[in-house]
Amino acid sequence: MNIPIQLRQNLLAALEKTGVTIPDPARIQISAAADLQFGDYQSNAAMMLAKPAKKNPRELAQQIVDLLDSDLAETSIAGPGFINFKITPEAWAKHVHLQAQDALLSVPQVTESQTIVVDFSAPNVAKPMHIGHIRSTIIGECLGRIASRLGHQVIKDNHIGDWGTQFGMVTWAWKQGVDEAALETAPLQELLRLYRSASDASKEDEAIKEACRQELVALQQGDAENKAIWERCVELSKKGLNQIYDRLGVSFDHWLGESAYNDQLAPLVERLEKEGYARESDGALCLFSGEEKPPKKDPFKINRDGEWQDQPMIVRKQDGAFNYATTDIATVEHRLNEWKADQVWYIVDFRQGSHFEQLFDISTRLGYDQINLVHIAFGTILGKDGKPLKTRAGDLPQLADVLDDAVKAARAVVAEKSHLETEEEKDSLAELIGVNSVKFTELAHHRMSDYVFDLDKMVALEGDTAPYLFYSYVRARSIFRKLEQSEIDGLSSENIELTEAAEIHIARMLARYGDSVRVVLDDFRPNLLCTYLLELARAFHSFFEACPVLKSEGTQRETRLVLCDLTSRVLKDGLSLLGIDVPERM
Ligand code: ARG
């Protein structure tokens, strides 16, 4: 049961009975009322249709209302001919009942399920996963969960950067002396140390820079020792990354990194050259414009000083090596041919925008136009100084350190506010709050906006935070610990009755859940679901304060218990779609 959809059908039926012509039924819509005082929904259909029918809009509205056959709402007419619909308490109660019985909690299912590849996280091996990757990791996991909940087939692929110039440096430093013990305990940190020592040394010494380059060439030519070192680097990195993913509750179906496509690149580039997409330029092989689009819309053109010039995409460098772009084209082929993907979502920093525009353009020209490629971009995380977040030493902050800091901040709040008894319980609550607060803060912002990373604010119990939602969930559940098991087992939503305004309001908020999940995918905006959950939580607290549960009796008590139970289920489910687990006590 979807109240606005059903109401719209009732409205269309009434319109038909009036006999006015409806040129475009799709334009007849029901919208949520701005002010609940007048009703829950509104329609301007009478005003839209009156003029061509040469009728008075208010009179037409009256006619529609008289002919409307709906047990969902009471109607009224306002202003020049708006029809207001006030959903009846009985209709809300029925919705609560159906939602409570539905394992999917009234989240709608798509009519046509698609295969969607979510390309997210994708850090670079032997370079640490830094805070910039956090946005991709968290947004990608959430969008994957939501798409699969709505009924799509989701393939989560971690396209790690496991092939590239950094391996020359790491291999060189590895041969200078690798700390085997550190590799076992803290692989990412040791690989980072190697990378940094080579990178620093090669800045000071040309000979070392050249030595690093030679190590890379040897690797690319298949040198056995270098290949073995590279393999260990990748394997250790995966181990280190998995520790972080476990902590974040993130998982993948595949880890097809850049190196997985090595064998496809030479034949691909040959095809690009033979079919005339690519040609040599300054010793490199480059893709150029297809000359099919106006220059303004052509990602292979750029305007310099008022003149449109070529902006090629390199697919083979001067030294013969293939690159990021070449690999990404091969990856599109693989996802289309092997996985029959309908869509690929690339959750990647906005700075890579032109790379993806070029990738999508060439993919279409190559005939891969059955696949819908989408770049889901995001902005920057800022420090309190308003500049991109850095550590005190000026480095990019490491994700693991950021999570540790968040847990520390959460631990202080837990020490002060928690009712838990043992230190172990408090520690694990702090881990849950810390990690999930980072996630919630990320998702609660519009993905394109930059936001200031403020640990104390995000772990606070008050505000638009994860702990506030946790507290709401725990509060809704707490009541059930005070009941006899027989009352819990006997609870039914069959005969509930909504009488108080706060009861009706929480029912109204619960009914909005399905659409709040669905709209996330319209423009890939998890923040809409975050906003909804916060609003639901606020409605719940108002209800809980206005309507005593344990002191009430009979139908009223049953109604209120059902509302508490359903609210807790929606909160838990909505958070799980964001990738967030809830505590049972706090
Ligand atoms: N490894 C890249 C980076 O850290 C992101 C890869 C994104 N995915 C892709 N298919 N290009 O910037």
C-alpha cells in the first residue's frame, strides 16, 4: 500500500467522471503538502484542467471532490482551487499494519531488475588508503546496499590500483631492507614506509630515481624477483585493507584491480589504433575526438584562449607502458561482456571528472552503448581551517588513524553518558559509535559538498548524528525489556487505533520510509535517507513524550507498542542500508 500512489489513482478516476479532457495524465500529480495543517497531500489538477475546459477552477475542484471515491482521505478546497487531502487515522493505521507485517517494511521493489556494478573504494596498493578514499568506500557500500534492497543485482568490485609507478619505488626500497616483522603485523604501514623512503630518496638523488624506474621496467618485463615482490605487496595490502573493511563493515564480490587487465591491454590498443580512434602524438599513443559532438560537449576538446583545441587521452605512454585510461577501457569491456552489466557506477573523486567523461565517450564510440556508465562524484573533506584535511605533520591522514581518533572521541562520550556496566561493554560501544559516526557524517552530507571533519560534533548525542539515532533506537527497544514475554508474543497490529496527533504523526513518518529509500538512487543521495531517519527519530521522541506507553491500556497500549516496535525496525533497517549497525543498549 502506497498512500500517495493510491490517492492519485482515486483522483484520476474522479477526474474521468467529471468528463474534462486530460491531455497528459502523467502531469496529474499528488504532492506532499507544505503545511500539515491543511492536509497531507495536495493537487492542483483542477487549476490545470479548468482553463482549457473553460470552467471555473474552484467549481471543477468541487465537482472532483464530490465524485472522489476514496476511503483514504478527507478533502477540502483551498485558494483558487487546490484540493487538499487529509489522510484519515484509519488509513494511517492500515498502513502501519501492512508495513509491520511486511519483511521489506514497505520499501518498493523495482519493476525491472538490472545488473549494476559498483566500482568503489579502489585505493592504490602500496600507497595507503587515505581519508579521500573514505568517501568512496562509504558511499559505494551504501548505494550498493540500497540498489540490492530495491531489487537490483549488485556486483561490488574493488578496482584497486595494483599496477603502476609506485611499484618501482617500493621494490627499490624493499631490496634496501624490508622489515618482515612489521609486514606481518602492520602491512599497510610498512609498505607506506618503503614507499616514502624511496620517494624521499629519489627526490634528492637522480641515481636513485633512475634505479626505481629500472625496477619498474624489470617488473613490467616480467622479472621473476620483482614479480615476487610485487605479488607479496599486493597480497599484504589486501590483508591490511581487509582489516579496515572489516572494521567498516564493507565487503566486495570482486577485487579485479588494474593488473587483472594487463593481458587485454595490448590487443585493445592495437584495435584502437587500427580502427582509427588513436594515433601517435609526441611519442605517445593518444585517443582523439570523434568529431561528432559540438566542442562544448566534447570531452576530447578544450578551450584555450578562446580557441577549441584537442585534449587527447593517452593510452600508451612514450616508454611503451599502458596506463589508468587503457585499463579502464578494458574494464568496461569486461564488465559488459563477462558480467552483462546494465550499469556501472564509479564512485570517485570529482577531480577525475574529465577522465570519466572521456572514458564514457570512447566507450560509446566503441559500441558499448548498451551499458549505462555513471560517474558518482564527491567533494573534499576539510579540516577545521577550511582547507583539505591534513595531519599535523602535513600528510594526508590515514583512514585507520582517523577511525582510531573517532573511537577515542566516542569513548569519552561513552564514559560520561553510558549506562553500560563493564569497561569491555563500553569499549565495544565506543568502537561502534566512533566508526559509525564517521560513516553517518559522510553520508549525511550532500556528496558534492565539502564538509568540515569535526570529531567531537559527530560523536555527540545531540544533533544530527549517528549516536542520536542509536539513542532513539535503544529508547524504542527499551520498553520491550519491561514487558512480559507473553505480551510481546501476543502483540498484533491488526486492530490498532490512532487517536493522538503524535501517534498520527509517527505513523505518517513511518509511511514515508519506502519512498525515502527509493529516492536515494534518483541522484545518488544517501543524505536524503539520513535526513529522513533523523526526522523519524525526532517524531518518535515527541510521540514517546506525549503518549505514555506502559501506563496505557487495551488498544491504546497495543497501538503504542506497535508504533515503538515499527519505529525501531525502520530505524535499524534504514541504518543498515547506510551500512550502519545499531547497539541494543547504550
Ligand atoms: N585507484 C584510483 C584512485 O585512487 C581510483 C579507481 C577508480 N575506479 C576506476 N575504475 N577508475 O584514484
